[in-house]
Amino acid sequence: MENIALVVGATGITGNNVATKLIDRGWVTYGLARNPQKNIANLQPVAADLLDLENLKTALKDISPTHIYITTWMRQDTEAENIRVNSLMIRNLLEALSPKKSVQHVALVTGLKHYLGPFEAYAKEGFLPETPLREEQPRLDLENFYYAQEDEVYAAAARDNFTWSIHRPHTIIGKAVGNLMNLGTTLAVFASICKETGKPFQWPGSAAQWNGLSDVTDARVLAEHLIWASTTEAARNEAFNVVNGDFFRWKWLWKKLAESFGIEAIGFDGTIHTLEEQMKNEAPVWKKIATQYALEESDLDKLASPWHTDLDLGRPIEVMTDMSKSRKLGFPVFQRTEDSFYDLFEQLRVDRLIP
């Protein structure tokens, strides 16, 4: 039977990578987004609004996917709204496809907020989990839109008899423009501004993150993991952590990143200097840099997400992730984190997004 993939959120960091890898493997691949891009060869775009069930039914009427990869979400002002909106997106999608009975597997990307709590209570005292984070750790006694998303997948799977996998990456490192959570590109833009203005590359986060062990998830690793879990019988109906497979300390990596830009690194000095504060007046500076170097994007807000990078780097505990469950079931992909950043920086330069 032919594999037909529907990648939901194909314009984002994860969706872009998984769509490309599926196409390379010969899958018929559709990319659903509100405003689909046409920058992936052989990706068949689907324009649809996940919050509008009738619009979805119309957009998907001639598409019968065997595998669905859900890699998108919509940020709202409160966690209650996050739950309402993001669960509705998944419920509508799976309800629109339910009559076709074509779906064999649904892969949902969430993240470590499953363990660390939602935005309103993120990594706060009283809710700090034991690390390394493991899949069997129970849900927190907090409202969390990740839990609501999972529950929608479980309910639809029981109704329509498909298998599922849940994927919980740490911070995702990869290229995307306009993404809500983009630490790698945010740091690349910040470093570029520091180089052009002579500002120091000041560590923005906490002592715990500076000194503690950490890990991240290369978008290419996550894409491989999504495909692996959706096509491996032993991985069906399971939740997985997904990281590169190595550990690092930011006090080591921060200096490496600075060296790659030829700038001065300043480490933790006893005070948190948030990126939101350090970058709040830099929009005109970035516009000038973009003009000077003929860059493709002059809007700082479309490239950098300092608020989210501050969440990651300001946590009061070290955060590392156990991935032995995937390894035991045969997932082999490993990625050196230092190279994840260097590869991203090179891609951003090639695509004229940083100098």
C-alpha cells in the first residue's frame, strides 16, 4: 500500500524537515498550513484553517493520508485558551479525516513542557521534576495544552483504530522563519548584532543553566524519529523523548558559539540579563544590518524569539533528557550538538538570513 503523508505545520522547523525526508524516501507528501510555502520540491501544499472544521473537510476531501505528522500549535494568552485552541485543532483535523478510514498512524510533537509545566507555571518551584526526564514520569497536576493534545489523539485512535506516537523534543535547533520558538536562530541573530555593534555576547540565563548539564534536539533528528516511530511496530502507541544523544554545559557551548562569530563571550555574572531586555531596542539595528548585507529578512521579530530563549536559558534547574527508551527499541540516530549549531549558522548564511 502506498504511503501518503500529511504534515501539519509544514512551514515550521520540524514540519519542513520531516516533509523533506519523507519526499526523499518516495512518500506522497502533503503539507498543510494556513499559508503554505512552496519552497520544498514535490511537497503538495494544502491551505486550511485547523480551527474551521468545514474548511478542513473541503481542503482534505481528495486526500486520504496513511500517516499524519502534527508539528504545529498556536500560542494563546492563557493556558486555558492554549488548551481550547490547540485541542480543537487536533480534534477538527482527525474528525475531518475520520470518515475516510485511511489513517494508520498519527505522530504528535509536543515537548518538555510535558514535564516542566506550561508557560504560566514553567519550571517553577514546587513543580520541578527529577532529571534526567523520563517518559514514565506522571503528568503534573496542572492544566497543560500538551496533555489536551495527547488526549485528542488517544480518543481519535480509539474511535478510528489507528496507532500513535508522542514525541517530546527538548529545544529544537533548525532553520525556520516566523517560528514562535527558535533558540538557534535567535542566538545567531543576537551574535550577529553583537559582532556588528561591538556589544558583548552576554549570557542571558540562570546559573543553573550556565553550570548544569543540558541537551537539545536537532530538527533533523526529530524528523528521523517521527518517521522511525511511525513505521516501526515496536514504537507504536508509545511516548518518546527525542534529543541529539549528547550532553553539554552552556558555559562550554556559549564560548564555542561566540568563537564561531569572532566575538567576545561573557558568562554568568551573578545576574540574569534576559535577551528580551538585551534585544528590545535592536529592531532598527537589525534593519540596518539587513540593508548593509542585503539580507532576506529585515524584520527582527520574524527571525528572533527572545522570550522563548529566555524561558529555556533561565530555568532554575539543569534539564537533560533520558532517551534510552528509543535506543532500546532501535532508534540509531545521533547528532553532535556543537555541529547542530554550526550547521544552522551556515544554512542561515547561505540563505542570506544572517551576515
